[in-house]
Amino acid sequence: QVQLVESGGGLVQPGGSLRLSCAASGSIFSSSRMGWYRQAPGKQRELVATFTRGGTTDYADSVKGRFTISRDSAKNTVYLQMNSLKPEDTAVYYCKAVRIISGITIWGLGTQVTVSS
């Protein structure tokens, strides 16, 4: 049973934009801290953007000013707006949910983002 479903990835030219979506079940969305991670070939998975315990947002230095994480509670969906994309942003992007009470982590299956001319 897939509990997090990412979408919106694809091929985009440098300087372009994409918006990723992560649809979650209602119970997960309302009881978890959500975030986006990515993994490039041959590299470890890394944080891209996340909502913090205090309800604010946190970003990797490499994406600050270019990426924005947001959420729509009515749709149980978290978004990642990615602007001014660079070839080094190429990776599989994963949605992550961390249950606030239990700490259990749930990952989506990922969506491929390729930035290339």
C-alpha cells in the first residue's frame, strides 16, 4: 500500500521550473512532518526542503532562494516548487513523512527530475 505518491517530475532545461506534488493519505498528512529529499546517482540521499517541528521551513543551502515547499491541507498534498533549475538538481526526488508522535518514517517511491539541455 503506497501511502505517499509523488508526481510532477520530468525533463527540463537549465533555468526552467517544475512543481512536484506529494499526495498523502489524510491520516499521514495531518499527523506527520513532511519534507522533500533527493538522491543523485552515486550520491547519498539528501534533504532538499522540509517543514520543521515549529511549523517553519528549512532548506538545503544549494536550493535556498530557488525552491519553495508548501502544503495544501484540503488536498493532503505537499508541493515543491523548483525554479532556476540547474543540471546539478538532477536526481530522484522523494517525499518523506515523519510521524510526529511515533517518529516512524514513511517514504514515497520517488519521481525523477532531469535538468539538461
